[in-house]
Amino acid sequence: MPKATKLHSKGKPNSIQKSCKPDKEGTDGGHPEDSIREFQLQLCWCIQQLEKTLADKKGNEKQLQEAWKVLTVLKNNNQPMIRKRQLMRTHFGDYRAKMAAEEKKLAK
């Protein structure tokens, strides 16, 4: 009969795994001030789009109510940045690409 293989090793691990440190050239952009400034720009763009939608009254009543809720959360300074990013992502989809497309269109 073949020898049974061990699924788990007994005892403590011999070496401690070192934590992974992200590179400075990561997706974070390097400086936290730059990422905060970029977030503020994205936030302003999303707020402008929502205000434009509410002013033009595009969509049905349910969509306008949802836009109003998102707008109030985005304007609230007490809400965390993560919640605002999540709302921006769910309401606008890829808002960064839309911002870039609009900027490219305005540059022409």
C-alpha cells in the first residue's frame, strides 16, 4: 500500500514571510496629494454631470430621484472617499474614461 501524503506540515513555519511592499511606480501615482487632487477633479466632474441631468430633467422620476440621492452623498463632506468612489462607479460606470473622452472632445 502506498504511503499516505501529509496535507499539513506539523509545527511552526521555519521562516516568516515578508510583507510585500508596493513599488513607487505603482498605480497610486506616487504622491498622496496628487491622488487626492485627481479624486477631487473626478468628484467635481461627476457632480457637474448629475447637476446637468437634474437641470435638463433627463430620465424618468425614479432616475431623477436616484441622481438626487447620489448628488447629496457626493456633496456631503462627512462621507468617506471610498463610498463616493463606489457611488461614482455604480452611477457612471467607467467615469475616468468618460472624463478623458469629454476632455479630448473639448480639446478639438
